[in-house]
Amino acid sequence: MTQTFSAVVVGADRLGNIPELLKGHNIAIKQHISGRDPAHQKKTLQLPSGTDLLILLTDFLGHNVMKTFRAAAQRSGVRVLVCRRSVCCMKRALTQSGYCEACPTRSAAR
């Protein structure tokens, strides 16, 4: 049985093909936050419970927002993945972090 990870994605208004890519790596998006709201710069920000991975899309985030979310992940003991909002960059970052692609399911009948 394969473990599915829950991720919070921060940055960008639209994710494009990223949800499909993450699904192929057994990662489900628990919440997507654009990062535009000034409240996202609060020092006491909390990640949703059950979050296994925080994904920061750097080309759509300011430094203060990234710093706040990194601190929240550190307080919660959540891994952080940082990359640009492109499928190629995301795939490379996932592989380098140890999130390999899910093996295709094989049918029992031959």
C-alpha cells in the first residue's frame, strides 16, 4: 500500500498541471493559498493539521510570506519544498527531495 502525503501549496493564483503532477507522486493538495492576502505575513500563522509537506512557489511569493510559512512549517515539523511554478521545476524538486513517482498499479490477471 502506498502512502499519500498531504500538501499545502503557497503561491500563484492558478496551479495549472501541478495538481496532476503531485497526484503522480502520491501527494494530495490539502489547501492552495495564493499568498496575496496581507494576513499571510503574520508571524503566528499555522498550517492546517495533517499537513505533511509545504510547497512554496517562489516566483509568486514575497520574502516575508515565504519566511512566515517556513517558520510555520518549522514549528509544525513539516518538510518544505521550494521551487518555481513550472512542472519541470516541480518534478526536479520532488525527485531531489525523495518523492519519487508512484509505481503504476498492475492488474492481478495476466
